[in-house]
Amino acid sequence: MPISPRRRLRRLARSLRAMLPSAAAPDAATAAAGDERRAWEPPFDASAPAPPISYPVTDLAALASRTYLSAAANFHLPFNRASVPGSAEPLPARRRVLVCHDMEGGYRDDAAAQGGGNPDAYALWHWHLVDVFVYFSHYLVTLPPPCWTNAAHVHGVKVLGTFIAEWDKGTEVCKEMLATEASAQMYAERLTELAAALGFDGWLINIEVKLDVQFIDNLKEFVNHLTKTMHAAVPGSLVIWYDAITVKGELDWQDKLNKYNKPFFDVCDGLFANYTWKEKYPHDSAAAAGNRKYDVYMGIDIFGRNTFGGGQWTTNVALDLLKKVDVSAAIFAPGWVYETKQPPDFESAQNRWWGLVEKSWGVLRSYPKQLPFYTDFDQGRGYQVSVEGQQVSSDPWNNISCQSFQSMLKYTGDQAQLQAFINFKDETYSGGNCLTVKGSLGQNIIFSEQVFNGGLGLEDGTIHIFYSVRADASSAVGLTLDLSSHKQSTSILVAEDIASFTRKKQNHKYGSYVKAVKVEPHAPENQDWIVYKATVQSSADYSLTGINIVCTLKIAGKTSPEPADDSISEANVNGSPSYQASLGHISIRNTDTSTKFPPAESWVTEGEHISWSNSSNASKLVSLKLSWKLKTSDQPSFRKYNIYVEKSMADPNMKASKSYLGVASVDAFYVSGLEVASEVTDLKFIIQACADDGSWQELTECPKFLLVPVHSEL
């Protein structure tokens, strides 16, 4: 893609640095902090045990040799496989949104495969407005970090890596890659192998060099063969061509689909048109595409570099035009909000910016689509970690792999008296945040905010709803389920305190009421969060089309569930009283029984690459790779595990201490530099599995790995 002056300076800085004597490569955290040297640059040894990182393939030799996919040569390989499978379904036959994530050269906080310590790391949570996510950088082969693939796949979004050839080096790459038809096919197959092995959904191909026309036939074959092999290896996959080089071999951005780039479009799944298009170009592209107009993605540069409408806070100008023409959009570099530190803060600015996209194009995706459905609203970052109401860590962190289904809360700015927002500051029920409604609310008002727009067909029988609440004494909170059939629509209100809702003027909006009852907490000593459950009768005639949080103020002394008169005495109204309540999680399933986890003896656990080193104060540091697997393949697998360590002491009067180490998205976890005091007699690593409905295995029943410290002089 055309390079900004900012990126040209970065590239020059890297070139100058390459002339200097080599120094020890920084870790991923250092790279993420802004150092242009990356963790995989020499003298990086990919075969050596180290905190796992995601990194690109930077030259053709490494791509051809399959080095990245060699477990012996790449210690980091197991950690870079996505744990959430993608959808084999094709893209919907409608206009779509492709998001191309180009931020600070790529591989920043997200390069740490097990997460990092920056709670303010960039994240995306408006997945209901996205169809395709491209991870972009200017390395030859950009492999999406698994955290992005996991989060996108949870929401049904496809994820693409990037193959880019640019500048003089890119010309040499293309000459070698396209020397023969066989070589073009071989390199296409290598890209397919990478996508299939790592679990993402395809490629954006960006050939941004001038080539002799003699290479064009093999370039077309490269794209054609890549598309065919991807479709065979990864059902539902995509190959998208970027508008740069033409069929004449010229580096000449067309800014639309036309005869100069259509031969590439014809052998792949779509065209990403360069972002400097003019007003009539979307219409021209749609005409050229014929019945494939939705496969044309008109680029919009959010930094606003010669892009139609100006990007930035007027991105909706371009989107409105594309919507009118009915072609797809390619949003390039939405991290602009984060990179340029748009006020007042990232969370607010991000919500406001994506609010423009939603206002222009509407909601593209719906969920839940299947049961069980679980969300704790976790954005994959925060200042604490909780598990079922108990805080297990007070350390700041980031790991986008931890994202659960993200809510659809609308951006309202600061004008509304009552705000629904994602809350990182208060105590959480699960993960790093919760959903909070806070502000002032009239005594006779029921506040409702859509959290999800469902797309779930129901069956005859019952569904079971579990949710956690923390609320002020005067604040009542519940959920409503919107149900639709071909005949009618209705809404069911689920709450413990039904009377406070039925006695309000708006109670007629609900077709029926279901009383929720308290569930015995896992941690009786922690009463801040209350878990409720309710059973709702379902019918195959209906689909679940929406989940909403509903809020009202309690009516003192009213306990009857029967509705009273629509009016409430003015004596009960005292201005606009304050309201505050939080949702910690929502779980909807077909059964109310607890998840059955495989017992500890069903697992095989191992510790590899165990190394000890000296620390201060007679302590040691230990690093090791933990791995685990079920003994038989017919048992369920899990996509998330909490990792703890319990340290036993030599003094029998000292209680063993248990610490949270982090979360694993694969069946392995690397422990790096864990401090072990001299009085510790053994380390018990605990691997706690999480089920699809959000329940965690009891710690006493989890698989474990026992390690006895080495306290002799090293």
C-alpha cells in the first residue's frame, strides 16, 4: 500500500540500525514499548525456549524451507496456533466490511502469545460491525498473532494474513518466486500450509512493485493456485487481491476494479481497491464486478491520506456513499484512534468512532447463534482478573485471546443521564471487566439497553439462563429476551425483583415475566456478586433476536408481582435518584446441570525445558514449558485454561501459597523466571480448564504438574 512519510522514516531508521553492530534482541514487551528492534531480529534463536512470541516470515528462503512450521526449529509454534476454529460458511451475499489492522508496524503488545502487562494495549471489540479482519505489516509474510484469530473467530469474523512484496527487495522476491509456474505454485502452497497450520482463514496479497510483463502469467497462477489450495485446505477461506500492480506489470494503483486488475480479481475472492478513489469509482467497480460486486472492497484510509471523505472523524462520508452504491468497504488502519491518542481516552474515542460506522452501515453480525452462549464482556485487557466472583490477580494485563462475546452497547457520549458502559475499575465477576449501568434514573422509569442482537433459532423445551449481578440496594436489574416468529414478536423479562418492574408505566412492553432465583455462590464469603438462574420455556416457532439489560429503581415495601396502576404517586418521586448496577456474566444453555470436566487422572501433564538460575536473597528462578493432554481423544477439549502455582513450604506451620500465573489458549504454557524461595519444598502447577458455558473446573479436581526445586549451587 502507498507508504506514509511516517512509515518511510521508520523504515529508514531500521535500515540505519541494521548497519550498526548487533546487540541482544529485546523481548516482546520491549518491542511493544516502542523500540523498533523486534524480538525476532538477530541474534534471535527460534529454537531456544523463551516467552512465546508471534513473528513474521521475513524472506523467501524461510518460507520455502517450512522453518516456521518445524517444531524442532520453532519453540514458539505451539503457542501460535489459534484455539478457536473459523467458520466454513462463505461470506454473506451482502455488502461487507473488511478491517485492515495496520498499527505501528504490527506485532506490538499482541506479539506476546500468552499476553502481556499493558492494560491499555490496543484491542478491537466492535466485531458485530466486521466481516473480515486483516493483520497487516510490511514484512514479507505477516502471520496474524493467535489472539486476533481467537477473538475474531469467537464472533464469526474471518482472519487473513498478508503477503507483501514492495520496494527493490520486493522486486527481487517476485522475480525469484515467479521464475517458473512451478515456483509460483510452490510458494502459494507454502502460504496455504501456514494458514491451515496456524488456524487463520486466508491472505491479502499485495504485490506493490513494477514487474516485467513476462512474470504476469505466473503471478496470476500464484494467485489462482493459492485460492484453490486455500479453499481445499480451509473451507470458507479467502484470498483478497490488493489493487497495486496491473496486468501490464506496472505499479499503478487503479483505485477501482477495471480491466487492468480484473484478471487477478477473477481468480481470487475479492479486490481491495486502493483508498484514493473518486466519487464515481465505486459505481464503476460495481459495474465491472457484475454479480460479484460485494467482492469489491473500496479502501478507506482512516488516517485520511487522500482518501474519499477524509477518513478520521468523517469516515462515514465514504461509508455512506459505498452503502448507496451497495459495494463493500475496506477500512484501513482504524488504530488511528489509538495511535493519535484521540480524546478523551481510548475507550471513549474507539466507541465514538465505531459508532459512526454503525450509524452508517448498521449492524452486520448477530449473536448468540448457538447454545451454550457465554459472555463475561471481557475485552482481553484490564487491571485485575477474577474467576466466578473471586479475584485471582490484581496485576494489569492484556491478552485479546481472552475476549468473550462483546456487547453491542451504543455510544452515547456524556449527555445521557444514565450510562451503560464496560467497567474496568470496579470489582469484576469474571475476567478483567464487567458491564455497568450508572447515573440518575427516574422512579417511574425502566431503562433498557440492547446488549446482544440474537440470531438463535429455538427448539421446543426449556433454556436456562444464568447471570451475575452487583447492585446498589435501591437498584433492580434484570434481562429481557426478545423473541420473534413469523407471526409475532414478544419479550420476556427475567429478574429476581419482578414487582419493581411490573409496577412501572412501561411494564406493558413485556409479554411475560420469569422470576430468577439465587444460586449458591462458589465462594460464600464473597457476597458482592449474586448469581441468578431462570428457566424459560422455548418454542421452535421463535428465534431469540435480542438480549437486553433492564434497570429500574426498587419500590420500597412492594412485593407483589402483580402490576398496579400505571401511575405512581408523586410522593414516591424525589428528583432523579442515583442508580448503579453491574452485570458480570450471562450464560444461556440447554441444561441447568454443571459442566462435567474430565478428572485429574484423565490428563497427562509434562514439564519440559526446565532451567534454574540464581536470584537474590538465596532464591532461585525457574523457567519451564508446561504441557497437558487428555489420555483419550473422545473426551472434550477446551480453548482456555487458567494456570496457577502452589508453593509448599518446609515449615509445616506455613500455609502453601497459591498464585495465578496467566491464561493459556493452547495446551501449553511457558513459565518464565518464576521466583522460588529457599524454603519452598515443591511447586504444584495447576491447570484449570474453562468450558464453553463459562464454568471453570474446581481447582481441587484439576490436573497438576509437580516440580521439586533445585536448591544446590548452580
